[in-house]
Amino acid sequence: MALQCGIVGLPNVGKSTLFNCLSNAKAQAANFPFCTIEPNVGVITVPDHRLTKLAELVKPQRIVPNTIEIVDIAGLVKGASKGEGLGNQFLGNIRTNNAIIHVLRCFDDPNVIHVDGSVDPIRDKEIIDTELQLKDLESVEKKIQKVEKSAKTGDKDAKKALEILLQVKEALLAGRSARTVKIEEKDLEHIDDLQLLTLKPVMYVCNVDEAAILKGNAYVDKVKEAVKDEKAEVLIISAAIEADIAGLESYEERQIFLEDLGLSESGVNKLIVAAYSLLNLGTYFTAGVQEVRAWTITLGMSAPQAAGVIHTDFEKGFIRAEVIKYQDFISLGSENACKDAGKLGVEGKAYIVEDGDIMHFRFNV
């Protein structure tokens, strides 16, 4: 799965600092690599202590973690929805992302000038929201024109599509994002083709100073209140602290620095894990002497679907899955020990894969 999260935000909110810190995530997430595809795209490994534990037991030739692409999206100005500045490019970049990481400035510092002259994360949020909503409104209105005729002839699908589209249009005209509209999962097919920008999962990252890193501040409280109906996650991070962490040479130094601040992990790690969670993703593992590997799945996938993540042939020719629960593997120490203890389950096509399962697939093509 090629998963992408786009970082958005106005100038001087800490967006680029945060992206640069993510580029040093390898040292904060143990020894897994970061690589740059383009100047503004990085592949970030998803920290997962379970992968490390499995590798300690299996001692494989290589370890392959899950990854997410983080995209530093630039070019937003007021009027982006109408193509101002790099608006079309900016909005096009967001459209290809699975989720949005929206960085908001939640700190006072006279040495860091705000583009609008004062610190107001709600105003900043609304500037970007408005541009995304206007672009979505344009897409929705075009589709309404297409389905109206069919709906009038009694086409059931068209009538349902029109109903959903009108609900979304109403929300957008009221200044609300599409994700605030209650739409049944089965009805999303009627608007999937639009790739609505404001329907994408969003995480608001409140960039604070050191004093607010543990409990937040009044700005953070305002953000939480403003997004309470959005099904969005709010994360508190200090980009300045993350930059300090990234500047330290060893993993051990970083851990001592975090402990001195009263933090159990870096904000970058929290962001990566939260982004993974935001997309409703889970992990299963394959573990052998050649390779211990994490595989990304959407939670709720069946065993054949999970097998298909490795290769489509695995899904087409699926026979069965041999499954060991992570805790059983760790407790007993090996696949053979789990077999001997009766902890290896044989599952069929109806099995729903659980986060942390260690799996081996039998297939025939």
C-alpha cells in the first residue's frame, strides 16, 4: 500500500520545520531508514516495537517496517481554489493524499512574524478550510448537474447520489467540511469519484512552545473546541523541540533529552503512529529467517485480502492462513514452540485479520 499524508499550513506555522524533523525520524524510530523521493516527499517508517521484538527472536537477515509517505505541500494562498499562486498544484497534491496533517501555530514569539500579523490558529485553519471547501463545492455542483436528469427519470442510484450530493453542498455552503456530514459507509460510493478534499481524514497538529508541550495552552483548547464535530485528531507537538532532538547525534541522547522534558517519545514518533491510526490501518507480520516484515492492512480485512497485500496471486489462490498471535509468539519464543503448544491456528477465507497477527499463507495458482 502506497500511503501518503500531506502536511499543510500557512507560512511560519512550523510546517517545514516539522517536515525536516521527519526527515531525521530514522534515529528516533531506532535504525530504520528515511529516504527522499523528491525535495518535498519523504518515506517515513512507522515505529513499531513489535517488529523489533520479533526480529530479536527470529534473527532474520533483514527487517522491513511499514512506511508512510509524508508530502510537504507548498503554495497555498488565499484564492488557491481559483488557481491563485500555486493553487491548482497545491490542491492537486492534496487530492492524491490519503490524509491531511494540518499544522497550526499555537505559540507566541515576537521573533517569528505571522503572515497575518497575529497568532490565531482558528483563523489560520479557516483560511485553508475555505479554499478546500470552495474547490469541493465546485466539484459537487458539477456532479449535481450530471445526476439531476437521471434522478428525475426515477433512477434509484441517481436519486441517492443526488441526495448525498445536496447534503454535502449544504454543508460546504455553510462553511463546514464534507467530513462533518453523516454519510453511511455504503453510500460513499456515490461521491468517491470526486476525491473530495474536505472528506479526507485530518489530523490537526498544534505547534506549541516548550511550556505547553505536556498540557497544551489556550490556543490548543480553542482548536479542540473548533474541530470537535470533525472526527479529527488533535496532536500537540513542538517543532522547536523536535528540531533540537533531530540535532542530537545518538538515539540514547535523544531519549535522555525526552526524559528531561517529561516526554515518553518524540512528537515525530507520535505523529507517524497517529497518521497510521488516522487511516484506520493495522499491521500483520511475516516472520522467517530471511525476513521479518510488517504489512499494512485496512482494519477489517479478511485473510485473503491481507494475503493480496503481499501479491495478488496470494489472494486469488488462497487456501488457508496459519496464524500465531503476537503475544503467544513473544511468550513462547518461536514458531515451533507455538505449534507444539497448540497456539498456531489454521484459518479460512472468512477469518478477519487482527492487528499484530503473525501469518503464513498457503495458496495455489
